[in-house]
Amino acid sequence: MAVEGKTREVKYTYFPCCRVQSTDNKASLKRLGKQSSLAMDTISNSTVDANSYISYSLDRESYRFLFIRELSIATTFGALVIVLREILMVTGFNVPANNPLCKFILIATVGGMQVDLLTLLVIAADQYILIAYPFRYHDLLTKPRVTFLASVPLVIALTNSVLMAAIWDDTYLCTFYQNLPRWFLWLLLCDAIGMAFVGTVTLQVLTIRIARRHMLQLQANGQGQVSAETVRRHWRGVVTTLLICVMIFFSWILGIIVLLRSAVIEVEDLYSSKYFNGIILSSSYLYLLRGIWVPLIFAIRTPEIRPVITRIRKLFPAWKSNDVTAMRSSDA
């Protein structure tokens, strides 16, 4: 049986299995439906990540597909953590700050952000070396060096995760901004903005300038078709990586803004702001979208997707016959 009470003019409805804060039961059902759709969207994103990121490697001449695979694994892991969080919210399960599950969810979310942004920096560095030093690429990036570069984001994220668990303050609710000291929030900002954002943008600008200069030199000297096609393929990869970086940074930008505000403003003043909860909600929606950008951009930008679509169409004769019928009717 439900028992109703009022606290600060907000109605709480207590059920045997859950607690939902709302103004009425209809709003509660809407909230449950929205959270369920978010969980399903996260599952679909993680499925697309696991298949598309690994399948569509744009350039086998470089090690970029290894770094993209690392990015996909981190994104899929973060998506599954969101599924767990949404399931807990839908069921009304309250996680106290001293519960290990609360620490795991928040630490995994922050660790996923660090791996995402730092892996983008590694991808940008790999592409810069490929464009700037094409004939020395495999000499500069040997297998041990590639392994080291791929492990750097994981080591940094793991180190910060262990540090988060060690300095976690159990006296507050599970809000992340209250459970961690301000100096640690500044440390995360240095990782996200100082290293990842500034470094990736700088390398992307340098790579675009070098690729553009190579294209102009080929056009001026009238080089052969093979060299021109190689440069065009590399240029296409540069633009694709740039789009990936822009969209993933776009997915994280509100979260970085919230992190910056929490590092500068007192927590009490932060939560008293009427816009803060809306910013957090919007950042969570953008965070969910981060897993869809890479496969979507690959599907749009990669020429290799066309043979895949052709093979799929050959598996469905009815689809092919319908296309032929439509073409004949249009000709008539």
C-alpha cells in the first residue's frame, strides 16, 4: 500500500520496492518511461559501438584502428554503467555515498571520460605522424611504442580512479561534486582540457595544414594518380578524425562545464542555482549520444561501407526486385 507525505511542498510516494519523487503518479510514469528509453538507447549505442568501431577501420596503413578499438571498448563500458545507473533510478534503489556501488558508478563514468578524451589525443598524434612523416611512420611508431601510447589513457584513468576511491568522502550524498575535494576536480580539468582538448585541437590544426600543403604540392607538380589518390585518402581520414573529435568533445562539453563550475563555485551555491540541474540533465543526454557519433561518421565518410551495403542487399532478393520494379515504373 502506498503512503504519501510532503517535504518542502514535494510529494513523495513510497512503494514497497521503490521511491519516486514526483507531483503525481502520471508524472512518475513519464519519468519511468523516459529513464527506460534512456537505458534502451544506451544498450543500442553500446551494441553499435562494439560492432561498428572495430569493423570499419579507415586506414590499415596506420595503427589508428587499434586506438579506435580502445575508444570503442571504453565507450561500451561507460554505456553499460549508464544502463546500470538508469536501472537503479527506475527501480527507485537509493545508493548512499558510502556504498561501493555509488563509488563504482561515478568512478567508472569519470574514468570513461578520461579514456575517451585522452584516446582522441592519441588518435590525433597518430594521424599527425602519418601525414607529416609518411615514409618514417612505421619506424617512428613501432609495436612497443604503439602499445605504450594505447596504455597511457588507461593508466591515467586507472590512477585517477584509485585516487578517487582513496579520497572519497562518505559524509555526503552520492553527488561526486561533494564527495571529492576541489583540488581533484582541478586535476580532472587539467586532464580533460589541458591535455586532451588543447593537445587534440593543436595536432588536428597542424595535421590539416600539412595535408592541405601536400594536396597543393601534388596539384602544382602534376604527380601521378597513385600519389594523388593516397593523399586524398589520407585527407579523407583527417577530415573523418576531425569530425569524430568535434562530436565527441561536443558530447562532453556540458559535463566539462559542470566540472569547471563545481571546481570554482561553492557546492552550496552551485546546487542553489536553478539552471544547474538542467545543465546536468542536458549533459547526461549528450553523454548518451557520444557512442553514436563514430559509427555514424564512419558510415557517412567511409567508401568501404558501399560494398557492405551491396552484399547485404544481395542477401534479400525481394529488396532487389522491388528496386528493379521501382526503376522500371519510374522509366515508364
